[in-house]
Amino acid sequence: MKMLPALGAAAAALLLSACASGRITRLDGSHLREPELTRRIQQITDSAHVHGLAVAVFNRRRAVYRHAFGVKSTATKEPLQFDTEFYGASLSKAVFAVLVLKLVEEGQLTLDEPLQRYLPRPIYEYAPKTRWHDDYSSLRDDTLYRRLTARMCLSHTTGLPNWRWDEPAQRLHIHGRPGSRYSYSGEGLVYLQVVLEHKLGRSLESLMQEKVFRPLGMSTSSYQWQPRFEANYCFGHATDGKVLEKDKDNEPRSASTLETTPADYTRFLEAVLQQRLLRPESWQELFRPQITIHSRAQFGPLSRQDTDRYDHLRLAYGLGWGLLQSPYGVGAFKEGHGDGFQHYSILFPQQGIGVLLMSNSDNAESAFQSLLRVTIGDKFTPVDWQNYIPYTRPQAAR
């Protein structure tokens, strides 16, 4: 897949002119001026009762629209800002994937070597240093874990559950043959993190700061809550507007604990579109389909049932990112979901177009379909597979 095809001179000039005049270019070539886009986003968020939302739209591989809507907290009514600290949830995974590919480039690991081989003794013999996530004692009698590779972890094909508390006894167990089926797993990425930390003698946080955050100017991003975030952060909100308690004691986990701002994550997505940090061949591998997806849904019981409903999209997973095919080339997406926080991003690298949606409201996912269509004309994101029930859909269908 060619990520950055050259634009014709006339097309490039047209797009540059559109951006300079405050017009947003969508996938189908249509345009929308910034004030009109802001008005329509506000209308959608009001209708869907979204408490806070930050939006970035990308044209020509850079952000051409940045805007925050709503509040940091319904209790204080303080306006949300584009540099407000958010809980990033599973947006964490996309950033971690870039770190791993950077380490591959540096020769610290390969994508296909079983991860256990990087350690001098079995992973289950290491004494846990965290409250729970590096405790692998339950794998002592599960020999399948020895087959797990970095590629499997990043493409969600390890057979590990999403989280160990999803298991009846809350103990890790590998389901099926590793590498054979897509099954979303935060535990898989954390396992890769823990192996790297043991091998390199360095923490996830220090690696991320050195190799991703500082090079990209992401000065307000971390995989752990920092005192400097106290000045400007937002709370999550339940569907009824109830303000949820802010969790500030998470230990750094590659799959889930990113604290960031819309401004910082916009910098990250610009770097992805512009192929910075990594070599071209690494970006190619990141967005190459690693496993085809046939499941009826990403999560829940339907994730274990197959369908041909999404075959036209060639739905797949790359390394840390979901992938779909469209008339405009590949779409690379990553969502985030935590109590009171719902996020979604999708990039169309061949067009240099994309969008970031970050919200501190449990109502946001119901607005994502409308927001994707109005911002960049994305009609391809499989909202049903993601369980994004549109707020316009009748209640009986929910």
C-alpha cells in the first residue's frame, strides 16, 4: 500500500487554496467552511446530549480544524479547551504500536520472535512489581503463551481475553491457537509491554517519553497521571450528565492508561499522516492487514460469531490499528472507551484526510456516525460492528 502518493500540482493547489480560505475538504471532494462545520457539530452534540467534545480535522496531512465544545465538568460549567487533559483509554494502543515499531527498527526485538525467548526465565517466575498487570503466575500451566509474538499482541490475535477480569476466575488463559483469530485484547499489549520492560530494564513511560512524546512535542502526554495535569483536566460524564470520579492512580499500561490532550494527540496523528518517527517500510507494516476480521461485533458475545456483512470493507487489523478499505484507500482507525470517555480517530493516509473525536461523555458514541459524516464524509466506519448506536435511531432498535 502506498501511503503518500504525490498529488498533482493542480489538485495540490486547489486543496491548499481551500485550506487557506477556511474550507474543509472531505473525502468526496466536497467542501465545508469552518463556521458551518462548527455550527453543525454543535447541533449534533446538543441533539445527542454530548457533554464535551474536541474535534480535529486533517487535510493535506495536517490539522486544519481544531475546536472544543461543551464543558470540562457539568458541575463547574468550565468550558472544555483543546489543550484540556483527557483520559485517552484505548487510544493508548495506537501510540504504543509506534513505539514498538521504533524498537524493531533499533534491533531491540522482531515482530515474529516468541516474546518469551527475550527473557532468561519464564514470565511467570518474575515477581510482580505492580498491583496486578504483571502477574503471570496463571500462565505456569498454559504452554501456549510461549508462542506469543509482538505481531500477535499488536494485531489482537494472542487468544488472551481483553482483561483478566473477563475470565470466570479472573486468571489469564489463552483461548484457541495464537495467531489464528482476531479477538481484542488489552492483556496482549500489556504482556508485550512487560516483556519489553524486563528485557530493556526500562519503564514504558521512560521509553515513550524518549522515543515518541518528546520528539513530537507531546509535552502534556503520559501513561501515568502527573501533578502538572491538575491545572487543566476534564471529568468523564455518565449518560445522565453525572460527573464521574477522576481516576489518578493508574499504573502505566500500554493498552489503556494514556493521559493526553486533543492538541497532543493531534500532533501524534499529524506525525502518522506525515510518516514521521518511523521509516516508510515500518509505516507500511503498521497499516498492512495482519488478520482479516469476520466477527459480527468487536466486543461481547457477537464477537465470537462470524458474518460476511463487512466483507466489502475488507475489515482487518494492522499493528495497533483497525483497517478498512474504501474508494479513497485504506482507512486506519482507533477507538477509545472508558467510563465517561469515548474517542474515535480515523485516517485516510492516501488522501491525507482524517478526523479525531475525543469526548468526556458516555453519549458521544451515539453521535460518532453523524460527526464522521459531517466532518470528512466518512460513510465507511462500521458503526454497528463498533456498537455505536446512533442517537437518531429509534429507541426500540437500541
